[in-house]
Amino acid sequence: MTQPQKSWEHRLGKPTDSLAVDFVESLSFDKRLYKYDIVGSIAHAEMLCEQKLITKDELKQIKEGLIEISHAIAEDKFKFDKTYEDIHMAVENALIAKIGDAGKKLHTGRSRNDQVATDLRLWMRDEIELIQAKITLLQKAFVKLAEKYVSDIMPAYTHFQRAQPVSIAAYLLSFVEQLNRDFMRLKNCRLLVNLCPLGSGAIAGSSLPLDRKKTAELLGFSDITYNTIDSVSDRDFCAEFIFDCSVISTHLSKLAEDWIVFSTTEFDFIHIDDAFCTSSSMMPQKRNPDMLELIRGKSASLLGSLMAIMTLLKAQPSGYNRDLQEDKRHVFSAADTIEACVDMAAAIVDNTKFKTEKISAGLEKGFLDATALAEYLVKKGMPFRTAHGVVGSLVAQCEKQNKTLAEVSIDDFKKHCEIIADDIYISLGGKNVASSYATASAASPAQMAEQVNYWKKQLAQR
Ligand code: ARG
């Protein structure tokens, strides 16, 4: 078989070694950029034509040829040949094979260095929007679940020990907040992504009269990049994108960890739908939360990609280096993994029930009302530090007597601290305490009802 001709074979004395062909190629993974590569090429050709570097007829041939190639790829009829190294050369060579000399003009004033940076930015712009849409669906699933459980109370934990009672909605909306920051982070990332490096050429720009603003405008970029050396080597946006995906994954793995624990026989707070569990090949009784375990497990891959991209960028000399080709493996892997995890999380959230009776049956365990009792004493004029000590010793006594604070008689309360009066009992017990929270955005049913409405409105506007 004859090796395809590359223009640099006039410079290099030999065809590329077959081991090197396999080693250097990125076509196997960058072919997923083909649409962006073709769109970028069409914009470049339009600009070349406006600048009279190619004729209208050549532009027409280039456009038609590229569109045909795009259809062939979409229909799986394109023969990808790895000797062309990457999607850029595969498309360009197919164009030359189709239309001849006009095709040979497409690469005027362009290098694969600015081309790949442009393709990747175009791809990432869309990818960010896709992930944002998925985040919104997940947020909506959380809000829907929160709405069901606004008036139900559960323990909140610090140090994984019972802390204070909260509306179940407060717990669920905590994820909506986290995901909202994830959404905003991606929005910010998109601002940095949405700049056009095309026309930076290999590293210095070109002596041809290219109109960079024109291609940027045709491709919907907000502006051009302003330093050609930086333009071909900047992959900060890739690192930032993977970081943003990693934070989402960290949030989802917290959810997974919570719900794996909540679904144990020991906790028994939630029921995860059978459709999202697996069983054991040996133990017939098992309902295992494998999907949640995998959401938690896949965060390892995201963090690995983040470490990889940072290491890739560290200590490269200025300008384009082939190391940068590896960026796409990590960027694609991060995008695919986070998409799958957000989708899976949304489906699970949509199909999970909180076992409110079980949760409220155990709500008086663990002295969730102790802080509220100390605050009751503060309202009666006692300094908080003193109140903290008084309640601490009451709790220690109750623990010995196997009692809750609400089960202490008024006489015993008074013996312990004389300013405690009959009205104490409305400040005790999980439900009373949760409804007594008065600070802005505190975890009470009343405030969570408002927040559910807030989020419903916000998310409907996206
Ligand atoms: N496949 C390369 C990449 O992904 C394209 C740029 C190659 N440029 C070069 N001068 N060898 O980075």
C-alpha cells in the first residue's frame, strides 16, 4: 500500500516510521472534533475569499467539499487514515482529493496549532452548555423532591454526629446551591473559552492580510485572542474546564456517600428505587446502591484528569509543543464522565423517597434540641457560655437516665436552672426547634417553602 503524501515529505527524507505513525496520531480520539474543524475551515475560507486570497469559485468548491466530507463522516462513510495524524489533516487531505488545487489553498495563513486551539474552544463552548443543561435538570429534580418534604424534619450532621434538626428540604436544597455554583463556574469558564485564536498561525501570525476579527465573528466568538504566542499554547481553559467538572463530581460524590449511608439498614432514611440498585450473585437479600458507588468512584477519574492536565501544562516551553495533543484525552474523558454522572444522579434523585415516618420516629435521639435549649436560656438573659454549660450538664444527666430533654420534668429543670419556666417545652423536640429558626435562610420549613419557590422560578428561567 502506498503511504499518503504529506506536504512535508519534501522536507523529510523518509516516510514516518510505522511505530511513530501509531504513536503520533490523535485521529482516534480527535475525530470527534470533526464538525468544529469543518465549521472553522469554512469560516477561514470565507475570510480568505473576502481578503481576495482565494476566489469566489474556490470558496464555493471548498465549502461544498467540506460539507460533503461532513456528511460522509456523520454517515460513517469516511475512511479515517491514521497516517494523516489528526482530524485537521484527515479533512484537509480528503478535500484536496475531492477538489484538487482549491483545496490546497484552504490552509493559507493557518497552522494546525491555531486550528486545533480553535476547534477545541468551539467544541468546549457547546459542551459547557450541554453540561449546564444537565445540571439544571438535576437541580430541578432536587427542588421537586425538596418540595415534597418541606415540612418533614431530619437530623443534620456535623462530624457525622447528630447536630440540629432541619427541614428535609434544607438538606436537599444544599445540593441545589452547590450545583448552582457549578453552573456559574462553567459560565465563567465559557467567557475565557469564547475567544478566537484562529489567525495566530503557527506562533507569530502571518504576513498575509488575514482578517482575524472576521473569522472570530463568523464563528460567534466574542473577540480574538491578543497574543499569538499565547494563543497557540494556552490551555488554561482546558484546565479550568476539568477543574469545574471535578468540583461537580466532588459534589456528586458527597451526595452518593450520604445516600449510600442513608440507605443502610442502620440509617434507613431513604428508599432508592430498585431500578437503580443491583443485587448480589450470592446473597439473595441484597439491594446494593451500585450507581451511587460508581458516581463516587468515577470522581477518581475526574481528579486524575485534573492532575494530568496540570502536569501536562507545567514546564512546557512557550509556544506550541506536541505534548498539548494529549490535552484532548483528559478534556474528553472529564466531559464524558461528568455528563454520565449528572444524568445518573438526576435519575436517582427523581426516583428516591425519604422514609419520613422512620426518620421522625428516631428524631428525638441524640439531643438535636440542645442548642435550642441554650438559646432559650439566652432569651431569658443568661450569657451564652453559661447556658452552654448548663445544657451540657443536663444532657449528660439525661444520657445517664436514658431520657430526652423534653422528658425532663419542670421541677427537675428548675432544680438544674431556676430561670427555666413552663414555656420551655415549646422550645424542645425536633419539630418545634426546626420551626423556631429565625435567621435569614435558616433550615426551617417556612423558609424552605420560600426557597423552593425561589428555585422553581429561577430554574424555570434558564
Ligand atoms: N493533533 C495536534 C494536536 O492535537 C494538532 C496540532 C499539531 N501541530 C503541529 N505543529 N504538529 O495538538
